[in-house]
Amino acid sequence: MVAIGAVAPLTAGVVDQFGAPSTSGAGVTWTVSGDGSIDGSGNFTAGNVSGSAIVTATSGSVSGTSTVTVASMPNPVVTVGTTSAQWLEPTGGATVSGVVLCRVAANDPGGIASVTFVVDGTDVSTVTGPSYEMRWDSTHLADGVHALAARATSSSGTQVLAPLSITVHNGSLSAQSGCSATGGGLPWLWPLAALAFAVRRSRRAPVAERSPLFR
């Protein structure tokens, strides 16, 4: 099993009809169908969604196949002293779009003072009590890989930073100005308001284009 977005090196051995290593000198070529890709050295890169891939190794006139399962793995727990933080959503390596629920578990025996969500090195939201989550509008970023992080601060001041890499894919909606919100905000309403304004404007003919008969 390979985690979403992870790289796993694969190997293939060539043997003759007696099970002995082949001395033919033929190399191995790799192909894959399904959820992932593979390079000429056998390094398999899992896709961005759960699923499976069939990897084929070919040497000369013989070939063999193997099925690789791609699955979501729990994000790791990052701990400093007695303070810990773990991403619950999204999963590391996931592809996201639109409004994304970002959720973190943070713990310390003395209590957690706050959790700050960070996007590409910039603080975007701070939450001071459970649940530690925000709804983040990803459309104001360009498509591609971005770095998220959650910085949990304990009541005694200990901080732990849990990083998370995700891929944003919004197509034509990417890189528009937007906003982030916490605690169930609705940052996706702004495009609807802009659309309604554009529709109202389109229904009014400019004065300069009206016929002189109706002046």
C-alpha cells in the first residue's frame, strides 16, 4: 500500500525457467495503468486519489504485473514536549478545490491556548477553542502545490508546527481575490454577489447606445 502522492521504489528480478537469475543482460522497462506513474528506474508515484494501479515490468519477451493500492494514510502527529498537533482534514498530498475544511487535533495536558492556520508561510486564521478548524477559500491561490501548516500553542507557551502539503486545482477560478473564514463562515458567497451585480448591470442599456427617438 502506498500513501496518496507518495513515492515507492519497486524492483523486479528476471529469472530463467529454473528459477535462477537470468544472464541474458536484458534490462527492465516499466509501465503503469491506473492511479499513478512510474519512471524508468521503477520509482512509482501514487496519484492524488485513493485507488489502485497495475504496474508491469518487462524484460525482453517476458513480463510480470503487480497491483499497487493507493490509499489515504493518517497524517502524522507532531509532538514537542507534551504538546501535539495532527491534521485531520485534508489528507497530506490531497488535491483540493473551492472551499476547503481544514481541521486539526491539538492536545496538551495543560490545555491548548490557540491553533493558527498558515498558508504558504502566512497566518490566515487563529482559533482559540475546539474545534480547531477553518473553512478556507482556495480559489485565491494559483493551481499547484501549496504548503499548509497548523501552529498549536499550549497554555504554557509551547508551540508545535504541523506541516501539510496539498495541491490546489480550481481551473479558471484560481487566483481570484477572496477571503478565508473560521467557524463556519461562508467565503464562497462573494462570487455569487459579484455575478448578481454583473447581471443587473447587463440589463441596463448604456445611455450612449439608446436611440435618439427615445430621448
